[in-house]
Amino acid sequence: MRHLRKRSFRLAGHRTSVALEAEFWVVLEELAAQRGQSLAALVAGVDAARPMPDLPLASALRVHALAHAGEQKAG
């Protein structure tokens, strides 16, 4: 699990931790900066927009980061 970086956030009034590979955090931080929001706000937005509440937040964040990276590559 060393290759994963854990970050903690407050979502819906409770603290939660998410572990992702460093490369995903880089993409998510860049996306948050482009949108003029904090990483915590971006994570909260992804959390709120999950189409399936039982989908792990880490998975939703990875998919979100990949979608953004794909848009950047295509654009």
C-alpha cells in the first residue's frame, strides 16, 4: 500500500479518508486549480455526483481523473 497516498476530507459532515496513487492526486489537484476550487471541494462534488452511492469514492475519483485526462488529451 506504499504506492497509495491517503488524504482525509470532511464529506457530508463526517471525516473520511481516500487512498489513491500519487498520479491521480496530481490530476485531481490540477483540475481543482483550473476550476478555482480546493481539492476538498472537488472531492465533495465528485462524492455528491456519484451515480451509485455504493461505488467507492476512490473509484469515483479515479474515473473522474481519467475522464479529465482524456478531455485534456483530446482537446
